[in-house]
Amino acid sequence: MKGLITKSTGSWYQVLEQETGRFFEARIRGKFKLIKTRLTNPLAVGDRVEFSLEQDDVAWITKIEPRKNYLIRKSVNLSKEAHIIASNIDVACFIFTVKHPETSLGFLDRFLACCEAYNITPLILFNKMDMLNDDEKDFVASFRALYEHIGYETMEISSYSKMNLEVLTETIKDKVSVFFGHSGSGKSTLVNAMQPDLNIKTSEISVSQLKGKHTTTFAQMHFWDFGGSVIDTPGVREFAMIDVQKEEIQHYFPEIFRIGRDCKFHNCMHLNEPKCAVLANIETGEIEETRYLTYLKLMEEAEENSAL
């Protein structure tokens, strides 16, 4: 039987047999756990699998179909490299909040680099626009212009005022989407605003730290009435890339790769080489310094990983 993983708690999975629309509680055979991998979880929400039924309709997953893409985060388990958040994604929506909580540009840039690396279409959603003053709205406008100039699609939204939610609905209709962001950025509230009967659990921001409380503790796929689905994920603190060489990192920053073609040396790494067009364009502002700093950090991590 073939199915789609719609929930993962780490110890068991929910599998949807799409022909009948039936859900089954599923386990994985030991051989899955023995596969040598740098990932902490062998299966993720969004995976297409084959499974067999045994007594009491308990499903045993026997095979995973090849993934077209996936996004991963750094694992809290230091013995492994990373944890798959979701797979087979059509559009990855990054929920950016200026405050309550504050999202760093470095976190956004790392997310975008991961999307480039794993061939996922990103969408930057500037959320909670109803809470911003004029200066903060100007900040959003300036960074929307920056990222749209690079080539990314952006949108201003609000779950409470319903700002642009109809536009967002049309954008992700009939697609597998996933919402990412810090805990408290409004992922679950946004899902509920777009389809109230899903009734996803939400939580208030911690006043003492202005950080969100973790409300989603495992990934789960929900199906939109208007077509398609969304994978609701736990709050992610940091994205990761594995099996990536440092020479490849510049390919995941479109403006750095484009401007890098004008460097004197074809193998320029944009660090301290002479006549480096990238370094020159940081000085002029054509390349945003925050994005270059994320580029350097990912280069450093790739070199560390290659030494393991």
C-alpha cells in the first residue's frame, strides 16, 4: 500500500492512504533505523512511503520513495548532523516578525540559502503588520525592496486584520506549503486565520523574554479546504545544510553568485582575494552586509563539517 506521512512524533507516524482517505498509525522497521545517515530522523512529514498492514490495522512502513526536496534544521542531538523538518515541499513560507518576537536577518538569510541548496521555492511573509508603527513599516518596506531585488517574493500580512490573506490563499492553493519561523511568530495563528476549523493550538508570547512558547511540538500536515496542504512545524531556531562543500555556498546567494562572475579570479571565494567584485560591492551597498556575514558563517560551517 502507498501513503503519505502526515504526522511525525519521533516514535510513530500517521500515514494517509490517499486512495481511500484512511489514516493509519504506523511504525518503522528496524532496518530503517540502521541506515547510515547524518540525519536524526529517517522519515519526515511529506514523505511518500509504502506500507503494509498487520493485526489491529497497525501499519509498518517498508519503503520511502525518493524525495524531491527537504528542509532541515540543526539537531539538538550532537551525535548527528541534522533533523529533517519536512519534505516534498512546493513553497516554504518564512514568517518574519519585526517584534514579538524579533526575527534576525541572519536567520532569514540562512533559511533562504537552505531553500536554494535544496531547490525549494521560498516566500517571505512579513507578519503582524497591524502591530507596527510607521518607522517599523518603513523598515519592512526597505527590506522587502532588498529581497525582491535579489529575486525573492515577499508579502505583508496580518492574521488579525486579515491583511493579504486572500492573496496568500491564492498563492499556496493546491500546493504543499510549509510555514517556518521562530516560536511566537504566528505560524499556528496564521493557519487558524486562513481556516478556522483546523483549530491549531496557539500560545501567547513570553513577556519576560519576548520569545514564543513552543506550542507545536511535532510536525503535522493539515489539508486546506481551498486545495493543497500546509505542514505546521515546531519553532525552528536554526537551519542547517549537510554534505555541502564551502565552494558551493556562493551558489546559494544569488546576488553574490551573480556579482562574483566579475571577480578577477574564477575560483574567488570572496574572502580576501585581490580585485574581488563581491567585496567591492559590499562597500557600495549592492550586497547587503548581513547577507555576506551569513555567507561567511555558512562557509565556516561547511569547512568544519568536511573535517568530520
